[in-house]
Amino acid sequence: MLVPCRRLLQFILIIVAMNVSAALAAPTCPINYGARADAKPNKLYLYFPDVTVNPGVAPAIFPPYGFDPDGKWLPLPAFDTSGLRAYSGTAAQLVDAVHDVVSDIYCEFNVQVITTRTPPPTTAERRNVVGIGPDLKDGRPCKHPQGPLFGQSNTAGGDPGDSRPLDFARIWAGSYNCSDIDLQLAGWANSIGGSAAHEAAHNYGLSHADGNEYLTTGEDDFRHHLMKEGSKYRAAERASPRHFSDFETSALARQVGLAMDTMWTWDFINPNVEAAATLRMELLSTQTDLILSWVFAGATSPWINPVLSGPSGTRTIKGTQYHVYQIEWSVGNEQWSAGPAGTVPPNKNFQIGGTFSPVGKDRRVCDPSLCGDPDAIIISDVRLFDANVQALPQRPHWLGFDAGTFDDGDLNIRFVNFHDRPLILRDVVVQDLPRVMSINAMMRNAPIRDIFGREFDAWKRAAPLAQPTTIQPGEELAVAVAKRSQGRHVSVQRREGACRGTGAGRGLNCHAGITLDDLFPATTMYITATVVNPAGLETRLFYQIAGRRARVP
């Protein structure tokens, strides 16, 4: 018997939803702040109340309604799973799983996701509280002409620029009972978590109109994205993992900032006749504290789990005072493809890398001249050691580099030769990216992939330095990687007439008259380059820099 295409697709989606991630593990986001998570300025609280929040409670705990006074948010029932159809787990398991889903969705951003069963603290200056109840919204039953309501933010059409430091949203998890899909843990977690992330994003400045934007080729279908209005998604699509689209990511990155400043890997060569067992790298930074949040540990790396130490003093270079840090790689990587774990044979290539994250800076409200740009981490020395921790005579060759500064409209990256001999810089290529690229993809001949392995396309690709250039010891070379005059990849201003009203008292469904921008020159900028020493040996740099909130024409 032939099944009509639409029914066949629905059947496939139901099967997929029933088999999505049979067991949810901890969040897989690799950009981990560890004990310093509290330094993130944006707090996203997932509030699963252990007791019912009734009307009359102070709005600072949870308001009685959102942007529509007729749409009551209270009472917010105590969260339990007894009324969730076909769910056999515990409430604690579901709460944890929802946290993991939302944490992964906001992985790239400077947002700390926190689960709480009691009223969230009121100490965080910028907090976004999403109240999650197991109920179905009054007046929106399953068979309502518009369908049930899954969630609502307190800002109609989004809050451009995240102008309000205190935000709320409401999720009616009981609305997912309206489907006939056997959700179980993964399906329930993806459904509730996706809605929570969607409503929180409204409060951070995104609208439904942003979910309609398509600017990149090769991007996956909108059903995997988050910001279209709820009626556009089927139950099976809600029950599957979703993420922000390229456009949504680019716009949101400007609103809340990224969880990384700089990310780099080096494809080095051991130039010694002896094997190397340890690498020490000296770093310079103007910051008194650094967060090493994600390191390269692929099969091309002999080591894992490097140790960051310092600062151990200061050094002044061309009038700027830097703090001195050190990273040491010595723990063997069992996946190392070119020798015993932790050992680099003579004349063998190997790769190392790390990510540095911002330390608690809210870049939306500060002076851009003070904290609007990503912080540079300058590599000032690289040394190899043998198995007895004795320094080997030859060092891998490298160039120091900053995070870019503006000079007469150009954004220039400065490459500094800290080595004791001339080095040639060539093959510099710049790509503007709509989302953060995985450090594990920053290697030779690898496709561009995001943190969770999804391939995506760059906004553009260019080669700003066509000719090989020699940099003498102690000298630097400025390379223009972007121009203010090139404008932005995302800059949208919608007219009020295009922001369709959603009913009496509900305002607009997009930010009319407000310009929505991305970071400059993009969410991140990905630079690759080759460095050649006098002997003709080549090393390869892979460098990713967070965009900045720069003013452009």
C-alpha cells in the first residue's frame, strides 16, 4: 500500500522523535568555565518551582503575566511529572536533562544556565528567569484553533540589545501532552528545553522574524532551528535537538557575547634529533586572570590536559605592560597517531591548541575602548623538553599575534617575531564565520564544523596577504584582515508595517524601527597562515577570534 508523502513524513518524524538520544548524558558543551562559571554576567535560570507560586507574590520572584495582561502566568504550579503523558522517569531526571539541553543550545554564548527548584536569587544584575510548570495554559486547550501555547516571554517581539537587565518567561510543559508521541526522557527534555531556550532568546533580543532569515548556503532546515513562531514546528521536531540558525547565532552573539575570546591551534614540527616529551609555551596578556576553557586533543596531538600557570611577573613591550603566563603540555594522549602517547619523534609534525574565554565582562554596557574587544593572548616563547625535562636545543618556530586593532579604518592583526632568526609569513587566509568553529576542526584539510560537529559555511573567504613576507627578529608585521567600510553580514531594520500584530495588547512580533546587528567583522573571524623558517621547515597557524561590537558605517 502506498502511503501519501505527508503522512509518511509525519510517520518518520514520529519514529525519529521516539528514538532521539535514548539516554541524555551531561551537557556536551566543551567550552567549560568550571569553577569560574559564576563570572559569566548573563544568568539564565530554569525555575522548576518545588511549591506553587501563586498570584500576589512579589514580581521580582515571578510576575503574574508577561507582555499581555490578559495572559496569566500565575499560578505557576509546583513542577512534577505525574501529569506528563508516557513519561516514566523522575522529576529530578527531567530537570537535569532540560538543563543539559539548554546548556548545549547556549554553549557558544556568554550565558550561564542554572537550574533551581526555589526562587532564583535576586543578586545577579542580568538575569533571565524561565518559570517551567507542568500545566496547560488556561484558554489554550489542545484543540484550540491556534493550538496550545508552549511558552511566552515578557517582551513582545524580543528585546533588542537586551536593554532590560531583568527578564522573565513562562513555559507550559503540559502542552506537550497534546501530541501522541511517546516522548520519554529525551523527547520531553528537548521539547521543554527548546521552548525555554526560545523564550529566553526573546528576552535576549531575538524575534520570530529573525527565525525567517536565511543568509548562508548549506545551512540545515529551519525545523532544526529555534526562533520561528511555535506553529511552524511539529511535535516530533520539538522533541528533537534544535539549535540557533546562523542568523540567530550572529544576532544573539552581539546581544550577550561569546564564551570565547580567542581560539588557536599550531601545527608544529619537532626540529630536534631527539624525541620531545613536554612542550612549554610562554604567554603574555594584559589581563590579571585567564580562563583556558577548551583545548585541542585530537589524534594529531601527542598531549592532553595542559596546565596553565601564572601570572609570574610582568614584561613591558613597546610601552605596554603584560602579565606572564605559562602552559605546559606533558600528559600523553592515547589517541596520538605518530608515536607513543606523549612522545614526538624527531622531524615529526604535531598539533596543540587552546581557547581563552572572557573573565566576567559584560561587553554590552561598558566602554568599548575598555572591554569591547577580545583580549589578545600573545605567544612569546615555545620550548620542547626531553623525557628528563631537559630543554632540547631547537625550538619550533612560531609568530606571536594579537587579537586585532583598528588603524585608519582597517582591522589589523600584528604578527611578532619573538624568534632569534628571520621567519616568513605566507598563505594568510581570512574567513568570516556565522558561528563558533570547533577547535577540533582547526587543522589541515578539515571542513568547517561547529562545536557539536555540524558542518557550516563561512560568510566569506579572502586572502589579504598575497605575497610571502619576511619578518626579522624582534620586528612585527600588520596584516589588514577587515575594513570598517565593508559593513556587516547582519544588519536588519524592519518597518512597523512588517511586524504583524499578534492580538490586542500584545504589541509587535518583531523589533520595528530598531537595527539588529551582528558582531564585526562576523561572529568569529578564522585566520590560517603558514610560517617558514630559514631551513624551509613549515608550521601552520589556525586562529579564531571573537567578533567585536565595533561601530561601522
